Amino acid sequence: MMRSYDVIVVGGGIAGLTATAYLAKAGVRVLLCEQQEKVGGLVGTFEREGFSFDQGIRAFEDSGILLPMIKSLGIDMTFISNPVQIGIKNDMISIDNKESLNDYAKLLKSHFPDEKNAIDIITEKIRQVMMYMDVLYGIENPLFLEGKLDSKYLLHTLLPWLIKYNRSMKKVKAFHGDVVTYLKQFTQNQSLIDMITQHFFKNTPAFFALSYFGFYTDYRYPLGGTGTLTKKLEEVILKYGGEIACKTRVIAVDQKQKTITTEAKEVIGYHDLVWAANIKTLYRNLAHLPSRKGRKLSALMNKSHGSDSILTCYFGIRMNSEKLLKYVGIHSFYTPDSRGLHNLSTWKDAPNLSTWVSQYLDYTTYEISCPSLRDPSLAPDGQSSLIVSTLFDYDLTARFSDHRQMEEFKKFILKKVKDVLEKSVLPDLSNLIVFESCSTPLTIESLTSNADGAITGWSFANEVIPSEHRFPQIRKSIRTTIPHIYQCGQWTFSPAGMPVSILTGKLAADKIIKKRK
């Protein structure tokens, strides 16, 4: 007899886990299907030779969403301070609070003394964006509050916030267009623009990019690594009777019969389906052609690309935490060369690909994260775990898709990254390494099935983004063109980070729960 559930959730990333947890808590008979051996996707921790590493996101931001979600699900978690540093060449500053923006301006001026006026204008724009972000995320998201909202809360908290929110959203419109184009209003020094923007995705909207300085002050790290949140959500799901099926790839969806088919050829019935995985895969797996609107959307998706991907080096090193803290800090964004990536042609025009990649790794900005500096249990005594990442092109990596070529490519990357760090912030690194490994955009694609190895959904460089991108309309983002099928996660709303993935997971669950009632 065919198994059947009230709801099936496909995709065990943070959005799918959130949706499943709330559905299970509401008493809905729910099954979560995940193709990998464990859930979590890009929110997870893995261990190698005694060192623990975060395999995706390096720290969490609350945004008025994460902490209310944890509280409403009864999750007990301990968070550790996660101070961020920004560095250029031999200079590093700490982002301790909003006043650190003054230190950031001094950092930029020390490297671009002829651009002091432009830097003053740009930092003032960042300050404005931070003020608007304080309003947008100024209260705990009401979606996660338990029970009926009382009149006192509505009159004295929610209503005043809504008034400020609407005013701020009108002002946000002034930050239109991508961040590079926006900054060119104030300076023509492309190297300066690169120092501000090259750790953002290509064509990142100006408001979203400039808001990151505020996010850095909001970062926090969970005791035990980022995978702790995944484990806690699993516990909630199982506590309330939800089911989790790992190593379960969905290869077909029959929207008329309301069934899914797994790679193991099992057919499972549903009343409602939540797709929390790559949305392109859903439309490819449909047994029947969707509506005209659905076919148009599917065609648009096939033409669209995922966001930038990342290249990551994982190192276990013989260096105590005190020394490592002095060199790179707990969590830093570091650029070893102030000339900027605009000095490079595109890799497609490069006569020698290895030379181009080597130069790219000289100029790019790195995110350097040290899990064991927050939680010493994540590395052996007297040693440290070190994660070094940079944005990297999926199509370039695909040129090395042959297994032997890929292994050589990874060795080349590891050697080059060590060389860059040794010449700048981590002298003698090569002689301190106990363990090393490299992850590419193809690794991310294999782990998550995300198109183009994307880590935040759709690319901003698409002519048209095939998802909702107006924040006041985010409730509509969970709809699909197919009856009884909803969506959530990074492909649902753009731009999408972890808070938005959590929010859309909750919205999808709430929609189904309300409909069932």
C-alpha cells in the first residue's frame, strides 16, 4: 500500500527544516526528503582529523528572525560573540559597533588618500543604510510570535514600527541599481570601488551591499559550530512526530495524482508539497506540463543563472588560538592587494587559465573564519581550524570537471592560497599544516544540487530574476503556479540569505496550517 502524508517537504536545507519543524509542531503528518546523507545543506559542520569546519555559512545574523524562530520552537542554543575584522594589505580594523564605520573610513583613506571626499560621502551612505536596516529589523518578526497578538503589542510596538517601516522603504528606493554603478556617482577610482565591493556577488543591489556593514555587527556563532542549529531543528521535527528521510532523492512529481517518486522507485502520496530545493528541478520533474504561466516561468528559469559560488580551502594548523587571533582574528574579510580585480580581464579571454587564476587569487578578497577561536572544542589542543573562502566562477571550475584535472586544480589552489597568506597575514603557514582540503563550486553543486553551485539563489546579473524580490511582497514568494505545491528557500526570494530562507520556510508552513484549519 502506498505511503501518504499530509505534507511532503523536499530539500533538507535550513528552509526545509524550518518548514518541517513548524508543520510537525502543528500536528501535521509531514515527511522531509533530503538527497544527502544528512540534512543541513549549507548550514552544517563536518569533521576531518579532529578538526571541525563549517561547510557553508560561517556565522549567523539574527535580522529579527533567527532568535525569534529559535525561541518559538523551544530550542536551547548558546551563541558566542563573533567580532568581524576588515583588512587591506597590512592593515586590519575591527567592526565592534556602528562607530567602527569611522575606522573603516580611515582604513580606506590610508590606501586612497586622494579619495577622502568620496570616502566621506560613501561612508555617510553606508550610515544611512544602517539606520534603515535598524528600522526594517527593529522588532522581532511578528510571524514567530506565539498566540494571538494583544492590543498593547499592536498599538505600541507593531503599528509604530509599520509607520517607520513604510517611511524607510520609500527612502531605500534611492539606493537603486547595482552597487558598483551606484558608487560611481561618487568616485571614478575603480580600485577603491573594488575594495568596497569585490566580496559581494556580481551586480549586488546597492542597498543590500551597503547594509552588510550593519550585518557584521549582528553576527553570532553557535557553540559547537553552525551545524548545531541543524541538529536542534532535527530534534524538534522528531519530537513532534515528523519524519526525515535522508538519501532520498525525488526524481518525479505528479501534480495530478499528488505523488512524488524517489530514486528508489517508491511512490509517496501528499496532500500538499513544499519544495525547498532547487526550483529548476521541480519544474523538470513535473509529470504534467504546468499552466501557461508555469511554462513561461520554467522557460525563464532555464535561461537564468544561479548566484556566484565560492572556492574554499580548509586547513588544520599547528598554531594556538592566541597567535592565530593576533594574525587574522576570529572572522575577517581580507584583501591582500589594493589594486582590485578590475585589473584582470575575464577568464574567458585569458591566454593561460592557470596564470589568470593565480592573479585572481592575488587580487581577490578572502573571508577567513576560525571556528576554534570561538569554540576551542572544534580543534585539538594547541591547534586551530582555519577556513579561507573567496567568490569563484562556476563555469571556470567546470573546465576542470575531469576527476584527474580537478585534483590537480585543487592542489594548485591550495598551494596558491597558502602562498598568498604566507606573504601577508600568516607567515610560515605551509610548515604548520596538519590537514588541508579544497571545496569548489562543483562541490557545492554536488552537496546541494543548486544550479551553478549557487549559494544565495538567483544571480543578480540575470536580466529578469525569476522570483519575488520586493520585500513587502515576500508573503507571495512561497506560491508556485501549481496547485497544492509551495516553495521556500533561497530560490524563492531574492536576495536570499539564511534569515530569508527561514522566513520563507515559516511562511510556507503557516500557509498550509491555516488552510488545513
